[in-house]
Amino acid sequence: MAPHPLVGKAAPSFAIPDSDGNTYEFKPGQGKPIALFFYPESGSYGCTREACQFRDALAEKEIYKRSNVQVVGVSPDSVKKQKEFVEKQKLTYPVLSDEKREAHKAYHIGRGIFGLTDARTTFVIDGQGNVRDALDATMNFAAHAKFVTKWLDTLAAEEAKAEPATDHTPTTESREELGAAAETVSA
């Protein structure tokens, strides 16, 4: 299967209602990673399990806490249905209503299961706003939070590699140089 057309490109921004009916401005590239997941229907068995797995990962998995990942869920359900879903499942992240399918179009979300339902697709977006990978697995709702966990580990490793050493403990040589410099100043 070919990679998703957005992988390696800047993640599109969009503005659609959240579960309270307020406009949610989705703007990638704010310095922290994002797990953006599109799912077919709030309240259905698989979608509920997927949404709760993300909720639980945010609360329990160290990599989710350490990376400060922003999780955002999107489905074509109404604001009212999203609100009921968020409250019933005690979701701790934004769940957005895309009735007009604006975000779906921007992210090339099509139909899954022989066109019978919307596709279940999760995107990992890095802190610079680039789509790093996408998982399109409509039937495998359990794979999405695991997919994000693996990518958060990858992003953390990349970040650690890119950061210069922060150990400012003087070496023996630098201590001797500092001592010689101090003697020169006091003389």
C-alpha cells in the first residue's frame, strides 16, 4: 500500500467545532507532537474503544506525558453527539465535529470497509508541523494508540540525538584552566 499523500508534508490547519460547539483552531507546528485521529462514529464499539485507549494512554503512559503530545479526535458526528460521547467516556482531549467534512477533505480521509463507513486514520505530526506517518486501519481500532506510542518513542529519540550535551560539569582540563585563569586575575 502506498504511503498516505500527506506523509512528509506540512500538516493542514483547519477550524471546526469542538464538543462544546466552539470553533477549534487546529494549528500544527506549535512545538509539540500531535496525534490526530479520524474515526467513523462516536459511540460505536470500535470508536469508543479507540477513543478510550487514547484517554488512558494520556493518563498512564509515561511517553505521552513526557512528550506533551496533543491528542485530537475527529468524526463526522454532530456537536451534540460529540458532547454526549466526551461526557460519557470522560475524554480528556478535544473531540471535534466535522459534519461538513472539511478536515476529512484536508487530510484525504475516504471510506473504509468497502465504502460502508468512514475510514479510521491516525496521523502523527511532529512539533514542527510535519506529518511523519499515517495509519489507515479501519477495522483495527486497537492499533492506533500503539502506533502513536511507537512514534512518540521515535520522536523522543530523534530529539535526544539532536540536543547538544547539557552536562556542564567541568572536566579536569577545564578545571585546571579555570584555576590558572583565577591565579592570573588575582596576581
